[in-house]
Amino acid sequence: MTLDPHIALLGMTTLVVGYLMAVAGIQKSALEWRRRKRTCPSCGRHIEARVCSSCGSA
């Protein structure tokens, strides 16, 4: 069984279009590379766990 050139072209075109859409989304700030660090709205410290360790223990 050999790979049909039309199927190979369709696969490569799909990958290129997906890559270009991801790059465009990142440039327009619609996508982010990573999640930003969460900040506690009460004390302003960075939240490492599910809740703020300094505010949640009160």
C-alpha cells in the first residue's frame, strides 16, 4: 500500500494552516503560550495552589 500524493498534500496543507492559525492567534494576543500566574485579589500575592495560602487559612 502506497501513500496517495493527494492525501499527503491534504495532510501537509492541514498542518500548515493549523500552524499559521496558532501563530496568528498568539500575535493577536488571542492565545497565550502559558497560563499567567494567578494573583490573589485580596492580598496581591501569587497563588501557587488552588487557593491563596495566606488568605485561605484565616
